[in-house]
Amino acid sequence: MQLFLCPDDFKAILGVRMMLTVDQVAERFEVTPETIRRWVRRGKIKARKIGYRTLRFRLADIVKFEEGR
């Protein structure tokens, strides 16, 4: 599997913590946002809760998930 980096990915590589939204992760994996939420509930992918209902994902966790798919 090839890993494609977008310009924002370079911020994370340089040490700036990059946080992605549910929609961004869904777009990256070409699935619906509900699928991403389901993966979080099932423990397949790590997420951080920001506030009551908002989820954010560390780019490093997303890359690890991609490598393990």
C-alpha cells in the first residue's frame, strides 16, 4: 500500500501535532463518517474526544492504522 502525504501531513512529520476530523479521516479512507465512528466504537482506530461529541484523530494514529490494514 502506498502512503500519500498531503502538505498538512508534513506538519506532523516536523513535530507539529496534526489532528484530523471525522470527515477528513473518512475522505482519506473513502468511507462514510459513520463508518469511522463505528470503527472508533469497535476499537479499530484511536480517537480523542474533544468536548461532548466531537472526535479528533492524531495523524500518527491514522498512519499506523493504514499500515495495519
